[in-house]
Amino acid sequence: MRFKPGLPKRLHHLLPVQKLIIPLFTLLLITGPHYQVTGQTSFSQNGSSTELSMERMERLTSFFDEYVEQERLAGGVIWVSKGDEVYHHAFGSRDREAGDPMETEDMFRIASQTKALISVGIMILQEQGQLLIGDPLSRYLPEFSDLKVAVPEEGSSGGYTLVDARRPVTLRHLLTHTSGFDYGSGIASDQWEEAGIQGWYFADREEPVRETVARMADLPLQHHPGEKYTYGYSTDILGAVIEAVTGESLDSWLKRELLDPLQMNDTHFYVPQSKADRLATVYSVAGNGIERAPDPGGSVGQGHYLNGPRTSFSGGAGLVSTAADYARFLQMLLNGGELDGERILSPKSVELMTVDHLADIPYRSGQGFGLGFFTVDDVGARGVPGSVGEFGWGGAYHSTYWVDPREDLVVVFLTQLIPATGSDIHGKVRTLIYQAIVN
């Protein structure tokens, strides 16, 4: 599949309404019949074999409309591609209070979906011969050479002692979230709180991420490296590794090595002022509906992605993007590391990233974890529609994505809902997509 960048939003008003569907779909170099469903939607079927049923995809469209009407979502954008067929749909409002409808090119805070790009960045450096993922972290960030682990004291409520880590943290530990770094809320949370390092949100920090990460080296691990899966700052630390190895800011290196080659022109750590009107509003589950999140707030809020220090480039949760941009990134992985003639990774590197690396370390039923993604190893044990070999992840603002190589499928679902307590949206989106696959 080949992709082209989309039409700028500022030009949409120049086009006749009846022709709107065509420029909206210049995101793709596809010929063949186009169908408009509801809202701002592009649906393309190309070739003689229909794999996605348009009629069945309308169930997904109706589902989104229903959830907006019920005030369970303000709006969002979804991208589903299977082979040469693409469904790209915007629904609801970008800003409900302003009456501003969502459009397919609107931008979203993707939080932990950032992790996949940074993980690919580490693999790029490995392919360039600049590092090996089996290397100790201290080779690139020497301050991490003498790490301590917090161990609970027997018979004590909340007490702990510090012991030497049994082994060095490696880059592979960081890629698989087995390093022992959590988000500062574990056994030694008092020390992390005192250091001012807790939670995934970095956008309000005036301190460069390399300096924040350096201070983490003096704080205790949650467990010994390589012994458990613990989600946390591992990918932020990998971002600092990229800066140390390349001598560049994570922002500039990522743009040159990954974003520009993939034409991900709407993916940034902070939203350019020229694109401010495209950033979707954040909402929170409240009572029987949703409410607008505080501005700026913090991890729950509109954040500092428009107006803030613009200093800290969080490799763990810092980017904003669009569904079409992120689909380009995932299509590159589905293609074995290449898109539109741009080779980002070799097929063997992609293969290494998308298989389970946890071995006997407990994780989710039917799933493993690779180098930046969950992996699916047993569909029955997992208990939801999908395929063995599927990989993906999501973000704190209730976004999600996955790639199903067996079905030649890429899915990106972006919304801005935090907290999303009690939401069943992801499960229904997944089910409604797979029920539309008819060939």
C-alpha cells in the first residue's frame, strides 16, 4: 500500500461540499470506487476482491454516532486499512463546547503510543552499528552503573531496604519493560516523590528529559532487572540513550530519521502554533457522561502541548499525531520496515520487535511482550477477536492501535478521554472491525 500526505485543513472550505470526499482521501494513492458513509468518512475498495464489507463497517460508524449521542465520547478519528481497502472516519466534535466538528486530520495527544517510535529508533541505531540492545544501559548513560533495588521488609507495613541490583539494566530490559523502573509509585515511592519524578506526564517540565532521566539513576528500582514486567519510565530512558548516542535532541533526531522519511508531517512533541486549531479537546468520564478536562491540568487535562515550556521531549509519552500519520508508521512495520520506497528497518529487525521476549515472566493471558509492543501468542487464551502474531499498544488518552499481519490489517483509533473509567469502547471497536472482515 502506498500513502500520500493529506490536504491541509485550511483548504477544505475552498472545495464544493459534494466533492469533499475526494480531497480528504488524497491521503492514499488509490483508484477505484469511493463511498461516503456518515460524518467525515473515506472508504475505498480497490481491486476485485472485497475484504471489508462496507455494509458491516457502517455498524462501526453507527456505534461511534451512538456513543457521541450518549455522551460517552466527544469524538475521535479511526483508521482501518486491510490490503488496499481503507476506512478513515472522523466522528463527533473536536471541541464540543465550541461546536467544532472533528475532522480526519485533527491531532491527538498519543501519550504511550510514542513508545513504539522510540523503540524503532533504538533498532535504527542498532542497524547503524551504534549500539546493541544487549548492551548495559550504563555504557551510554554512565550514571546508571550502580543501581539499587527496593526490597520490602518482612513484617513491616511499607518499610523497605535497598540492595544492589543483581545484574545491570540492558537496553533490551528497557525495550521489554523488565528493567525495574516503574512510574515512581512502587515500593520506594517516597524517594521518587521527593525527587519530583512520578507519573508519565512530562510536558510541563522546564528540565530537559536527559537531566530528568539522569536523576532517575539515584532512585531505587521496583525489582531486579529482567525478573518481572513493570510498566514505567523505560522508554523515556531509551529516549535519553538516543540523545547520548547521537549527540542530538530526541526531537531533531526523530524527525530526521523517522518522521520525515515516513512523511509523518503532523507528528510533533509540541503542536506548532499554525496547527493549534487542529488539536482535539480532552474530556473525562464524569457521572453518567463526560466533562471537559481542566486547562492546562496535568496528566488529566488539556496539558502543555500548545502553551508550555516545550523543553522536555518524553520518549515514553510525549508526541501528538494524527490517525493517518500513525497509520503510515504501522504500515511501514507491516511491510517489514519499508514504506513508499523508504527503508526504515530490515524485516529481521521488525520480526525481532514483534515476537515475545518475556519467556517465563508472567504477563497477560494469551499475550507476550516484544520490543515495544504487546504480542498475541494464543487467541483463545486471550479471548477476543484477533490473530496470532498481532502486535500493538495504546495511550493514556484512551487511544489504541494494532497490526494484524495475518489479516494484513492496520487499526488506529484516536480519542481524548482521560480518565476513561468503565469504558468498553476498545472491546467494541475491535469486535466491530473483525466482524466486517468477510474475505
